[in-house]
Amino acid sequence: MNSNDTYLAVFLGSGDGPRRATWNALSDDQRRAREQEGMAAWGAWVETHRDSIVDIGGPLGRTKRVSGDGVADVSNNLAVYVVVRAASHDAAARMFEDHPHFTHFPGDAVEVMPILPIPGA
């Protein structure tokens, strides 16, 4: 691996999409059971990829957008982030195939992008 082997994975989930609606329709007991299964599966994913994980990341909270117009509360689909190392962009993306984010939880997708070096640094 070289200095360009680090990737940011951003987990996306819609608060009002069909996956979320199905999740919300579960009973409290069903949801708790799915959450337990999902967290166990997520832990297994972490263990499988432990050597590639640079930053385990975590859930993302409410968003504030800062621009020339000031600071504003905004909503987006960003849910979780993780930083990994991989031999290639494709290899990094393949790490998230069948991830519990969307196999056990109502997440929509995981987007994986290289973290590029700062020009001139």
C-alpha cells in the first residue's frame, strides 16, 4: 500500500425512504431483535476488517451547514463514517459489500472515496 491507500466510507440512510418505512413498521420487539442481530453482524464485520480499519468512525449527529450566509441547521442522508486502508478503490468498496448497514439495518448504501493527499504538502 502507498500513501494513497486510505478511503473514507460514508454510510447513507434516508429518514423517509421505503427501507426506513419497513423498519418503522416493525414492532418494538422485532426492531430490538433486528438491532441485536445487526450489531453482532457489524461487530463481525469490524473483526473481519480490523487490519484495514484506520478509524472506526461512528454515527453522525445533526448537521450544521456553514457558508457565507452564516450557520444553518440542515438535513442530509449521512449516517456513519469509517476510514479504511485498501490496495485499491475497488478493494475498499468491496469491503462494504453485504454490510449490516443495509442487510440488517434500514441504511441505503455506503459510498467509498479515496482520501487524497493535500496538494503541495
